Amino acid sequence: MANAGGCVVTSPSRREPLHVPGTRPASPRPRNARPSEAQPVGRRRRESRPLGPHTPTPFLAAPAKINLALEVIGRRADGFHELRSVFAPLALADDLRVSVRAGSGPPVPRGSTGSGGIRPRAAAVPLGSDVAVASAGRAARVADSVARVAESVAITPPSDADPSRETLDRLGISGAPDVPVADNLVLRAALLLRAEAGRPLPPLAFRLRKRIPAAAGLGGGSSDALAALDLAASAWGLRLSRRRRLELAEALGSDVPFFALGGWALVGGRGERLVHLPSPRGGPLGVVLVVPSARLSTRDVFAAFDASRGARPHGTGEAGEAGAVAPPGASGRLASLLRRGGSAAEVSDAPPANDLLDAATALLPGLDRLRRQLGDMLGRPVHLSGSGPTLFVLYASLRDARRAAREVVAAATAGTLRPPGGTLQAIATATEGGDA
């Protein structure tokens, strides 16, 4: 642990895979494996058993992602945009836990061990990766004391359910005071799975520990949704095939299928067309995320992009046929490099390629200035993740990323960097996932 101008920069923690009740404990996962890859829902199980009163509370790590390249091909007839991108998962992750709520809601499905809530006995999850916050003239660590718990978040049941009942799933969120509970994707995932089951199910209580900055182009909400889908299926003893899991993920949002797939991927369509990619040779990439306190709306960024381009196709390749991802363009070149066994150093040197950059910088004054300042200071390419506003810099190792994060914190503390919103987070983390 190293101190940088009053800020602490630590290393990402590793998390154990989910042990689904009624299954054998998952074997130790490979260094590059995602937690959900180690024990996906519905695999290696002869029976599905709901959570009982003595079952330890299951949890999953919900990783962030970055877009190493992003091309907007054009606007589709359904209103969505045709995209092509290379996604990489990160060690930086939210933690999501679930338990069955006691004494309210629909009965436990047949075969359950009881209708009472469970007593959490799982060991505390170690804190995740490296968040340092800096602003002009001062620096402070992100406070862990901020917590919000929503009491009895009532969700309307599906139309074919008993209209006299409510599914009182609850969601408690800590670590992010501005993340809304109402209509959160965690609760929407549980509601979607209730409709899939087609029978009464007991209410659940979710606890979400946010470490991924919200509304920052890092996919935190989508990753939380996939974790909630898996945890709810485990809690209710439901079995999902791999294909159906992907279909439900797509129904929840454009980025959710990527997290269901696991590992690096070449992504097409609105996010539903996915092709596994190998991770870089030589180990994970080090990543420095620089997150301004000012936020951008994804909807606004795409609207600005459409206005500036006249909604014409813009990506450097042609849109693929249904079910395929076309190869040309920055995303295709990066995918080809990875398939050839490109090293971490080669991938980290790839030039920035994000078609939304101009729209994002036009909407958020100061973002382009910050990007240029970071490039001059660090001497590395500076990328935009998704629709922003997160900027990131790639390194061949986590050690180099930690060093760079300390430089960013020191510069922001001294007032050399002037981020939009006046404050930024500098997060040192690493890529995860890998070979199919």
C-alpha cells in the first residue's frame, strides 16, 4: 500500500467464486477466470435446491468493463445503434449478496427447506480495488460509511400473476449515495426471473456494495443485473440453460449479455452479438481509470453523435449480417491482434478508437482538456470508455498502472489537472477474463 498525496492506492482483491447451494463447491478458478465462469447457473447440477434457513448467503462479484475500441456503424430501424466494440472485464467489481426475506411475500416453492429468511454466515468480502479521490488543493479517500437501504421496494408483479400481491424484493446499496434504488437493474432482473418461472416465489433481499463508479461508461449497472439474475436463480432453485440465460440478459440491457458470456469479447449489434477473444499474452493489462465527478447521459451522447453525423453510418467497417460480427475497422484490427497472440505490451499501445469521443467532449466541457493533460503527463494513449466520461490508460502491468494512478492523484491534488466537475477518481486496476 502506497500513500500518494494523502490518498491510498491499493491493489485489486481477488474474490472467490459463487457456491450454488446443492452443488459441489467450485474448484479454484484459473488466474484469468471470472467468478461466474467458475460456477454458471444450471451447469453441473442434477437438482436445483432453493436457499434454506442455514445456507450461507451467496454473493457474486460484478466486474466493470472497458471498451478498448468502439465504432458506431449507424442507427438501426428499431432505434438502437449498430455498434462494434472490443470489451474487456476488469478486476474492479461491485459485490452483490442475496438472501430470502423472512415472513412476507409468496410461499417458498415446493421442495424448499422452509419459508424463513437465512442467517448470513459468509465471511466478509475484502474491499475491492483502488479508489483514490482527488480535487484541487485536497485529497481524500472514498468514504465507506455512506450507506442507503431502501425499505420495502414494492414492484408490480407481471400481468399474469395474482394482481392482489406485490413482490417485495428489497435492495440495499452502500458505497454510492447517488445510485437510485427504484427501477434499479438488480430489482428488474429479479422481476424478470419471476415472470420466467411463472409461479409464486419468495421475496429476496439484495445487498449491493458499489465500487464501480456509476453512470461512467464502465457497465456497472449491467454487470449488477447479470449477478442479480444468477443469484436470484440460485436462491429460488431455478435452472437456466446457457442460451436462456443469455436471452434474459439481452432483455435486461445492451451490455448485460457481455457479462453473461465472460472474458474478452468482440461485440456487435446493440450488444447481443458476441464472439470470445483471447486475453493478451503475458498476463493482465494494468489499467488506470480516471473518472471525473461530472457525469454524462448515454442517451444524450448518442443523440449528439447522431446530430453531428446526421445518423449516417460512420464506423470504419460494414455492419455484419445477423448473427455475425464483421471484421474491418479498429475493433476488428484489435481482435485480430488478440487472436494472433498479441502481448500485453502490444495491446496496451493500441491507439484510442471511440466514435463517441467527439460527442462526449462536446457535451462535457473540460473532458477533452483533461484527456490531453493526461496524455502529456503520462506519455500514453488516453481512451474513452463507452459513452464516458471515464478516461483510461493501459499499461503492460498493474505495477505501472499503480504508479500512474499516484501521479494522477498528485497532479489533481496540486491543481495541475482540472477535471470537469472539479473532482476525479483515479482507480488502478487490471483486466480479467480470457480465453474461450
